Amino acid sequence: MQWWNDLISWLTSSESQTAVFTAVVIFVSVLAAGLLAAWISSAAVKRVVAQRDREAKTAAIAALVDAATEASVWNSLTPQEQVLADRTVGQADILVRLLPIRGSDVAANWASHQLHELKRASATFGYQLDPAVVEFRDRLLEWQRHPSRTKRQFQNDLARWRTQRDETPEQTTIDEQEAWVAQQHHDRYRDAVTITDTAEASTAPTPTVAAGGTGPTATMPMSDPQR
């Protein structure tokens, strides 16, 4: 215990005040520097994550808006273009559902329903699709800025559409009509491809067969009579 008493005596003496004060200042400085470095690192990581999230949100919303533009002219696309458009919509749907935004699943369901409505309306002549695409874009941008409020609006729209679908007695007829329109669209492009192939085959040059022979006529060089 003698060493402990000596330590206490040294700490309480006037000669050790400068050393103790210096040690305390150094300890506090090191601790403050560590905390400041940790805070700066955490803020930098959060900024990088937030930037990545914003880029992912922008890419997903841009993909959906582009899909809405193609859906507005769905009936004028070829079957191959429709397949590519459906693949783009599927990728955009996955991107939206994986976004770190509250209500991303609800937004994806809402966008899927709206895209289906745009596809169906594209077959109706005289339907003004530009305002529908603009409204689709504005609603998604509003959801990006205010996720909580827009999520409730999307949920209300989905519930209303579900109720309207259940209360519509001719829903089966509407589904059959949509399937018939899609089949007519595919048949029209299939017939156009068949006509094009037939026209190309009819205009293709045919080889000339020599009389009495079985192969095409070969033109032989003529000899000079003056040689």
C-alpha cells in the first residue's frame, strides 16, 4: 500500500499539477479527435449511401415513365417491341420494389395497374394519352418526394380499383375483349410479315437453264477470228 499512498501524495502535491493537467488535456484531445473522425466517416458514408439511393430512385422512376410512354402507343408496336417493353417494365418493377423508400411495393402495384390501363387505352381511338402519361410521371415524382403521403393515396386508388373490378358484372367480357384485341394485333403483324416474305420471294432472280441441259447457262468467252 505504500506505493498507492505515494501516488496519492504525488497527485495531490503542487508539483504534479502541471503534469496532471497536461495528461488530462492530451486525453481529452485524443478522445475528441476520435469522436470527430468517427462522425466525419459516418457522415461521408451516409452521403454516399444517400447518393446511391437517389440514383437508384431516379433510374427506377425514369424506367417506369419510359415504359408508360411505350404503353401509351402499345397497339402500334410490333410483337418483338412489345416483348422488349415488357422486359423493361419487369426490370423497372423489381428496381422499384427494392428501393429503400417507404411503400415501394404499393407504388409498384399502382404503377403496374396504370401501365395495364395505358396499354388497354392505346387500342381505343381518340383517347388522349399524353395527359395520362404526364399524370403518371407526376404521381411517381410526388411519391419520391413525399413517400408517406403518396403511399396512402396509392393505397386508396388500389382499393377503389379493386372495388370497381369486383362490382363490374361484365369484367369477364372485358378481359375476353382485351385478349381478342391482342390476338388481332399479333395476327396483323404476322400477316404483314408473310406478305413481305412472299413479295421478296417473287422478286428474287431465277437462274436461266440452258436448253437440253440441267444447269444454268454458262457464258463462254468467244475466240477472236483474226487470230
